[in-house]
Amino acid sequence: MAVYQLAKGGDKFINDVILTRHVAWFTNSRAGELYRIPISRDGDPGKSRTVTLKAPAGTVDEGFNLNGIAAADEGRKLIVAHTGRGALYAVDPRDGSNKKIEVTDSGGDAVTLKNVDGIVVRGDTLWAVQNLLNQVSRIDLNGRVSSGEVEEVITSKNFDVPTTAALFGNTLALVNAKFTTPAAKSFEAVLVKARSRD
């Protein structure tokens, strides 16, 4: 077992994690940083390292910043969600350089992914959970991970502020956080089709 202090001082809200083949990556919603913990072939965690993100993703705004994280392009790129801006950024994990992923609708108009939280990527498809909107946007990414088009917005009467998701075949499992129900004592995962139409 290992214990890590991933952020120093008061600028910390360690939020989300993605596991690639050999690394665990963490976001911080209060600082423009990612944290990298290598994992050996035997499953042993190594020494952590901070990757400082350059602008634009690394610029810290008031409120909630980096949130969900996923790997793309066979792990050569990371994608991070920025809740406050409703944006996605493609990050080079080697040096923290990054670019905004331009998201549009089918008509070519720019889309803001309001309340974006957890994200899932498989191949050239990204699912962006939008917590307070009780929906998930399914986005078709281009090959360079520089732009994407919203192909579908997935909703369910069972969503109650979902925050993150996992993908199993053609099924998304989303966790209801129930942020708008402070007295909630039970929580559940909701299963929906990951792709109801093409």
C-alpha cells in the first residue's frame, strides 16, 4: 500500500482518475495540474509526479475547473473536462501542452458542454456526463482529437445528477450523486444504452 500527497497547500480538490496501461492520472479541480502515478507490471504504484498544464486548460478560473479525465489516441493523449467553461481539452501528457477540442452540433454551431463532469472515451467516441442537466452528450471525435460533433444527447427519467460513468459493451453505467437532494441516504447506478442511434 502507498499513501500520496498529490497537491500542496489549499489549492486541492482531487477529483477524477483514469487508469492507462501503466499510469494512474488524477485531476485537481482547484489547480491547473495533473498527477501521474506509474504502475509497475506487478501492480505496484511508483513515485508520483505533478504535470503542470499550460494555458488554456491550465489557467485557473474562479469556481470549478478540471474534472473528468480520459485517455485517447491509445494513451498518447489525455482529455480533460473543464466544468466551469463547459469545455474539453486534449492534453499532451509529456509536457502539459493542450488545446481546446472544438465541439459542434450537427449544424456546425459551437456547443458548450454545460456542467460537464465525468467523461468516457472509446475509440473516436466520447461520452460527456453533464451532471445538473441530467444528460450525457455522445460526441464523435476527429482523428486528431481537435474537434468533435455531438451525435446524440442521452437522457433518462432515472438520472438524479449523474457525475461519472463507466462503459460496458453498449451500456453506460452512471452514478447518481443526488446533489440536489441533500438528505439522500441511498444512491444507485443507472444503466442506459451508450448508443441508441447512429
